[in-house]
Amino acid sequence: MNREAAEPALDSLLVRHLLALSTRLSEGTTTLEGWLAMPPVILDVSDETAALPVEDAFEHDSGALRTVCNRPYTRLRTVEEILPTSRVRSIAPGAAARLAARPEEWASHTLAGVRPARLLARRSEEDADIYENRVAVAVLSVMRSHLQQRIAKVSDLSRMVGDVHGLLMHSAESTWRARQDLTRLLRNVEDSSKHQAAAGIRMRELESALASVEIMLGSPLARSVDHRAAPPRALHPTNLFRSDPGYRRVAALWEACTTIEAPQLGAAETDRRRQEVGVAFERFTGLLLLLACRLLQATPVADQPAPGRGRSTRFRMRGAPLTITWSLTGDFTVHWREQQALRVLPVTADLCTAPDAASVTALISDAVGKRPPAEGGNDLVVYPSRLQAREDAEPDVLRASYRIGHRDGAAPEQRADVAPLSPLDIFSVSRLVRAIRWATLGADARRYPYRVSVPAAERSVLSECDWLELHPDGVAVLRAPLPDELDRLPALLNRSRARSSGGRAGRHDAQRLQDLRAALEDAAAKTALLEVCPLCPKTDARNRPTLEARDEGLFAVFCPSCGTRWELRRCLACGHTFPLLDPDGLATIGAPESDLDRRFGGSLLSSPCWAEERTGQSICPACGTCGRADRVSSCPRGCSPQAPS
């Protein structure tokens, strides 16, 4: 695999949380119910926010270190240099011999002797670059690196806990539905305010300590001492370290700093640890897939064992079967209505750390190319990623590293979806919700209207069914038939049956009509799934959504219970059809993918247009422009009006 994108550091907070979740899943749960009850994030951050021994030592002894930086011990050093005669205060021992050998430095030559213009002078100056001071500056260098890493880790924790705490209160950054869905996945979410406060306090303490270190690194001592070469771990017991109180505490600080370094792993141990991380991320991906099914209102079949390689987990969603299969190679396959709808491919490289979009494409191509072609070509590549890495990534790298529902070309790596996952990001599960929604509801919507090949004799009698549309080679199901309309179907088909006294021809004719009836009923059942609200699958007949068939094979459905609207549109720029989902009937304003996660969770299909006037348009996944670009005068995202092709 292309290694330009880095894998997470083995001592990083992301890896530690991955391994901790993996341990909980492998040791503490033996049933599917146990997995579904496992929260996707570890909310208790008390261990991570507690002060480390080196930080306590620095807080206790930083005053002595500051005193050493401001008033260090020095030694006198003799310096020889060439100076004009008027500035010479002490002549170096070799000054006469040097002057005799260099007539060009004579001012004049008289009978009394030579009058020099310049002489080799000797002077004494204070030198702070002694062993004890180098130790003090090395302490500052080690503490700066340590505090910067700790601030980054605590910042990740603070963001995660802040996201969880934000689910408990009204926020313009997320809808009530997203907050409600994600809160259902968590335990002790009410303790998030306590953990958020602890992380905030620790962050301020670390930032204060780092500010003190930066000030001391700007002192004259730090500027005059070479701190690039660190002293040995075991200090020499010099007189200063023994007798001076300040330097004695500096030595104690250095001993505390030597405990920071993680033990160096050998090549075999490093490979073993990386394999553990790969297994942990694979297990974490499986957990998020199951939790995504739970958020999609899927009901698990009772009495199933815990997921594992080679096993399938079965659900029922909107009245149809949904299955998650964990392959022996570590991939996951989503089957919807007994057909493969999505394949999820975990990789361990953080794609956001790639240098450019071409490197991301190469990684995706490598991941997809190592597997057999997916049925329907619908793949999702997932990878572990830190939020800071995504924020630091170039815009083109981020667009290539995070896209769901896009179809930007014919090549497999361009058609594959990509999503970052992290145990420090509660919105990771929202990305998988959206991916599964694309593979199920989105795929069903794009297949509308469902067509059935019907001979001419039967087409004439089926013209009485207003839920069907006649075509030269068959019929198309425009909406789900009512129960009494479906009950009339056998009688209508029998009217077209030729009079026969029986025999093989009669049996063949009866079987043909039975197969035709089964095909029509199957198409009607698939159409009925489009009339089930994807956000609140209620079955109340009085508030049942009704599909509105539109011209050119399009449709629109509105849920009177929750106000959600979903439909199939045609892009006027490229001519492709695409599905969209508008939660709560709001004409939402679009944003980058990560912002949509926070605002709507997984309650979207096509991304809304970015135009501020709330046009209700969506971005076509095929061409990347607004689905009705000719109606949008301006789009901050860069869509320009285009004529229909």
C-alpha cells in the first residue's frame, strides 16, 4: 500500500481508545445485545486528564528552574581576538611573535621599534554553557515537546466530550433529531458536563505551563546554551547539583523528564502492535455499522451471537431484511433485501495526511483493487483519522478523503465512497448511517419506477389499475396499491387468460399468469418501501405518507407525522437522477461534509445547495453542481448556472 499517508502513531490517543474499545468488545460481550449496548466513545476521561508525575514535578520545581534561567552559574573563559591597539587592555602571550610575522598590521616603524596598528588581545568573559546549565535547557526542551503533545491529546478529548455534552442542549450546530439519535447510543451522558469541566481545567493548566516554558526558552541562558544534544539519562553528580538548592531541583526535574519517553519497540513488537491496531479498527468499524443500523430503526433478529469474522447479523428495516456480514478477510458487506448493497473496506492509513489528492486516489484504488469487484460497484473505504489531521489537510485532500454518495467517474476509486472514523468523534456513526441510507433508500429511489415486462394481452386489462403506467413492453408501478386494489389483481389477470380445456397449455398459461402476478406484487412491495418514512417509520394509516408520481419517472413523498420530505430529482445540468432527503421539511443550507454530520447526523442523502436563500436545491452527486443549477443565481460552493444537457 502507498505509505505517503501515515498510519496513526502507536502511542496516540486515537490508538489507545481504539484498543480500549476493542478490549471491551472482545472480553465483555458475547451477544449481539451486548454490542448494541456498547457506546462508540469512551466518555470517562478522568485517566487521560489527570496530571502526570512529570507535570506535577514541573509545577513544584518550575520556580527553581526560572531562577536558574535568570541567574545561572557561569565560568570565566579566556578569549583571544584581534583588536585595534587603542582597544587592547591585555596582550595575549603570542602577540609579539604574531606581530613580528605580520608587517601589514604595523602602524609605523621607528628607530625605537614597531608601532602596532592591531594586536592579539586577551580578555575574560562569563560562559553559561556549562554542563549543569545544559541540563536546565534540556529540561525546557523536553517539557515543551511533552506539553505540546499533551495539549493536542487533551484538546481531542475536550472536543469529544464537548460534542457529547452539546447533544444535551439546544444548539444551532445540530438538529434535535441528530442530538436525540446520538444520545441514545451513550451511557452516563449526563456526566459529560463533569468530564468537560475536568478537560477544560487540565487544558488551562497545560497551556499555562507551556507559556512558562516558552518564556524561559527566551531567557539569555536558553539563547546562549546549545540544547540540541540532550544530556545522558543518568546525570553526573556535580558539586552544583549537590550543593546548590536550585540546581538540585533542576536535576530532580530532569530525572522526572526521563520517565516521559516511551520504551522503544523492536521491529517484531512494532509489527505486532500495528496488527492489533488493525484488528481494533476493524472491530470498531463493525460496532459503528451495527449502531448505524440501530439509528436507522432496524430491528435485530432475536438471539444472535456477538458479531465476528465469518458471521452475519440480521435486521429488519422498513419491513425488509437487512444483513451485515463480516467476512473472513476483515471487510463488511451490507445486504438489503437479499442483495448486496454496500461493501465497507477498513484501511489503517489516515488519508487526510496524504500530501495531495492524487495520493488519496492511489490509496483508495489500492484498497479497492485488492478485493474482488463489488456487486454494483458500491464500496465505502473507512480509515482512522484525528480531527486535527482533517482540519490541517488541504481542501482538495479533504474532499478526496471524505465523500459519501458521490459518483465522480467511471473508475472504481472514483465511485467508492470514503469516510473517516474515530472513537474520539461521536459523529463517526452518522457517516455510516448516511452511507447505509444511500445504499438502501437511495438505491431504491434511483430504481423508481419499478418496471415489469407484460405481454400485450395482459397490458390491456391492467389499464384499469391507476397505480400502473402502461409502456410498450410492460408496465411501471407508480405507487403502492391499496389492499383492495392488490386483491383485484388475480381477477384482472384471469380475464386475459385464454379459454382452454386444460392440459399442458392450460397449466403453462396459469403458471405464466402466476409468475406475472408475483412480479407485479414484488414491484408493488418495493414501491411500498419508498412510502415508508426513513426517519420515523410509523404505520398509522391516518398519517401514512403517500407517493406522488411525477413526470419523467420522478416521485416525491411527504411524511405528515414528522414533516420529512424525500424525492427523486433529475439534474438539469447532466441529466442524471438523484435522491434527496429533507428532514423536517426544512429548506436547509448546505455545508462541507463534516458540518453536515454535526448538524443533521445521518438524516441526509444528497447534500443541500450552499446558496443562502434556502432554495431547496441539492447538489447532484454525478456532476457536482446544484441539481437545478439554472434556477440558482449564485452558489458559495462554486456551482454556476448551466443549461440542461
